[in-house]
Amino acid sequence: MPKTVADVMSREPIVVRVETPLKEAIQILAERHISGLPVVDDVGKLVGIISETDLMWQETGVTPPAYIMFLDSVIYLKNPATYERDLHKALGQTVGEVMSKNPITISPDKTLREAATIMHDRSVHRLPVLDGTGQVIGILTRGDIIRAMAASQD
């Protein structure tokens, strides 16, 4: 029988809240040797995820979008809204200002094959696992799937 997400996910993952200071989230990631954290609201519903990728803006900064001047008008060659979002991440002080919103999630009854397909197709490294009420009950990482594959070869 194929393994399900519930069989291999990490249960009761560490979560942070929107108002958690960024320094605290960075400390958790470093101390626990993990690369991302689910972000929940006051009632425990998932609202985002903060990952190492989100935090890279803090160190790398952002480059303003290229533009040209034409007849005293500025014409951006890239979407200026993207620059504003990236700038906000680079200057953010709380998890809510830096996190990625609307994370891709999975339910515990899905197969590992389905989870792996989602991760591959959507280029994500972790999937928060939600119960029927939207509460975070676990997290599934690429590493969890690889470990399950290794265990099944024994």
C-alpha cells in the first residue's frame, strides 16, 4: 500500500505568527537546522510560509527595475510592483512582511507520489499539512520523501 503524507510528515511543526520578529524566526531556523516555517494567524490558520528564500532578500537587497524615458514619461521594462514587493521583503522586520502568502498545502491522506508531484511541479521544498479545518498538523519536506524512499528500499 502506498505511503501517505500522514505516514512520513513531521507532526506538530514549529510555527510562527505574522507579528513574530524576523530575528526570532531566523534564530529558530538556524538553531533547529530547518529551512522554512509555517506562519499562522491568531486562531492557528495558515496564512503564509517563511523560508530561506524569503530571507535572502535581507542580505542581497533589490535592484530597481530597468526603465526608459520616452517623451518625459517613464516606461518600466519590468513590473514595478515586483520591485515594491521585493523591496518590502528586503526591509521587513516581521515575519508577516517577509513571508510568502498563499502557500501550497496538502492534506494528510494524499499519497507521497502526489506530494512529490506537487513539490516538483510547483518548485516548492515543503508542504504544510492541513486538517479539514485549516489547522497546520504537520509539514512534509523533500527530505521526508527521500527518507521514505530510502526506507522502502530496505
